[in-house]
Amino acid sequence: MTERSIPHADDDRITWLNLRSVALPLANPISDAKVLTGRQKPMTEIAILIAEIETRDGHRGLGFSYSKRAGGPGQFAHALEVAPNLIGENPSDIARLWDKLCWAGASVGRSGLATQAIGAFDVALWDLKARRAGLSLARLLGAQRDSVRCYNTSGGFLHTPLEQLLKNTELSREKGIGGIKLKVGQPDWALDIHRVSTVREHLGESFPLMVDANQQWDRPLARRMCRRLEPFDLIWIEEPLDCYDAEGHAELVRQFDTPIATGEMLTSPAEHWEFIRQRGADFLMPDAPRVGGITPYLRIRTLAEQAGMSLAPHFAMELHVHLAAIHVREPWVEHFEWLEPLFNERLEIQNGRMRVPNRPGLGLSLSEQVAGWTVQQAEVGQRA
């Protein structure tokens, strides 16, 4: 038998795609410092872009991206426009397909909404590859551990009264969550110090505590606030400055003992590279859906680890628990329960750690509720 006549074990082809734009409601309007400073309105829902991929041989993958406040309809429209480029392609060629989709929409940019739209496809392709191998995504990528440290953010927003904030910290600890993050950045900085001081006293000196200013300080105020926050032994101070101010963040890294964290708003490896190059963070916080999926996230991870930076991926714990498991330096994963209603499965948390699911792929399936929240849906190609 000649080489040409030997059937290829990996000659599967993508035949069908299903896209959904989902408006996921939040239980309560959410406010951080950007709301209190008048830059944004309270958040009431999250726009989720869901991609389902199916191949000729019956393999399936599930992926998602998201947008907070504006952007959901735009992500859906862009994803639908470039989706036909995947039909007939081998689903194993993930890096090549990412580039193909990126260049299909390159005239509107290779970061931001354009790549966030293709991020849902990229996650679905990795999910499909891991499912086909019978491995969790973490195992497929090369897991370093089977659980990761986790901290809660959803209980610490600025719309939460202080008394309820303290109750939320207890609920998080009862769930087995290993750290608490508080939002700061109010126009009256003294209120921030009071909240942090009260929570630190309530938690005790040794319990991991972080704060997040959501970019609301200028350089002089950031220096003052970092100095005032030093006594609280924080794990990090997050986004003290504008998300693109690599130089300013680098100055804070050099000046203060408390670690500086940033990166969640960056939307490409190139933007992250500027912070890595300038050592503009102790903790870099890439968000896989925001940078365009798992493929660009892995590029950022390699660059950051080479530079000796720690990572703490932002939001989307259902995805990031797998990616955090592959980091050489143990990261932190952010606990948000906001996306849980989308899926039938729940993550297991115990003793301050989030266990990596051992189900194939992401280990996720869509809940029945998703149909009721779907505002747009489209199919591309034909099911085998």
C-alpha cells in the first residue's frame, strides 16, 4: 500500500457551526469605581457569544466569549461574517485557523472586538480537540496541578454596603474560597481605606486579600493610595492606573512592596508584551476570551513566564481553571458565579482551591435556560 493510499486518522472536517448571542441577566445591578466616577452605568447583564462546532465525524466543541455592557451584537455580527471560513477545515489546525479568521477581519483590527469574536471559535476548537482525545483541556495542554488557588470578587463590589460586604466574605470562606478581592477607586479615597481596613480586621492578618481600583487613579493618587495600602499586607493592588499605562504601572512595581496586578482589559499578546517588556506588573491578568481565545492566551503565558511574572487570569473561571492549571508558577483564579447559569456543571471548591474538572474538554454543557436568553442565533454549514 502506498503512502498516498493510507487513510489519515486525522482528516476530519468542520461541517457545521451554531452561533448564539445570549443576554445573561445579573441578579443585581453591579457597580465598581467606573460607575461611581460617572464613566459607566451599573451593569445589569452580560452579552455572551456562544459557538458550537461539529465535524463530519461527529466530534463537537463548545466555546464562548463575552462582552460587558456594549459590544455583544457587534461580536455576534463579526463572528457570523467570518464563520464560513471554518467550513471544510480540519479542526486540529487551531493555530492556522486562528490566523485565518483574524486576517479575514484584519481591516477592523487584530485586537478588541474583532478577535474577541473569533475567540469563541478558538475555545470551541480546543474543547473539541480535548474531547476527541478523551482528556480535560488542562490535561491536553499539560497540567501542572489538579487544583488552583481561587479568590472571590463578586461579593466585593462598591454597590455592596459594608455590613453586607462582611457577610459576603464569610459566605465565600464557607464555600471554601481562598481569598477576597475588594473594589476600590471611589471619588472619596478615605472610604476605600475604611472598607479595606474593616475587611482586613474582619478576615485577620493572614487571609489573602486583594483590591481593585479599575483604572480610576492618576499617577499621583496611585502613589498615595499604594503607600496607604501597604500596611494591609495585600496580595496585590489591581489596575491602579489606566490599563495602557505600562510605564506608570512599572514605576509602582519598583516603588512599593505590595505587588501590582493588571492586564484584564488588554486585548492582544502585543498589548501584554508592552507590560512584560517594561515589567509593568507583578501579576499579569490575561483574559482568554478578551485576547481572542486560548491560542493567543498561550502566547501571553509563554512570554510572561519567560519574564518571571506570575499570572492571575481574569473572570470566566469555567475556562480559566484549565488554563491556570498549566502555569509553572501557581496562579490565582478569579471566582465569579455570574456565568454559572449558562452551564449544567459546577466547579468544585474546597480548602481555598478550585478543582480542575476531569471531564473531557472544558467539561461544560449548555443549560436549558440559555434558549430563553438567546437574542440572536444563526447556523453556518450543514450537520453531518
